[in-house]
Amino acid sequence: MIKQNCDYYPCHFIGQDCTFCYCPFYPCNDTKRGGKVYNGQNGVSVWDCSECKYIHRIKNFPEIIEEIIKRKNEVV
């Protein structure tokens, strides 16, 4: 289901799909998709993926689903 309004906008972009509003791969530590580490309060490292749009693009859903299934099977 495509949600037209997201409670977390403007973190995302116009036309986004919020099916995976909370990324199942967080923290992925993949800087190629726009994520980065920054020093948070008390010097604790925090993963910031607010610039990543990968999870909100419908064209990526087959790959996302495949990876979720793969990871689930590894845990079982």
C-alpha cells in the first residue's frame, strides 16, 4: 500500500513509498547509500541514514524482500 502522507516527512522525498518506513536493515553501515556515522551525545557513535532513499523506492522492493528472506533463513 502506498501512503501519500508520512508522519516523518521531510526526512524523505515526494513520491516515496512508506512500506518500509522503518528500515529493516538499520543500521546497515552502507555509506554508498548516503548513510554516515556521527558522534552523538557523550561521544557515542550514531548511524544516520536520513539521506538514504533506497528503502523508499518501489523499484528496490524485490531486492529488499529477497534480502529479508535471506536474513530470516540465516537466523532459523
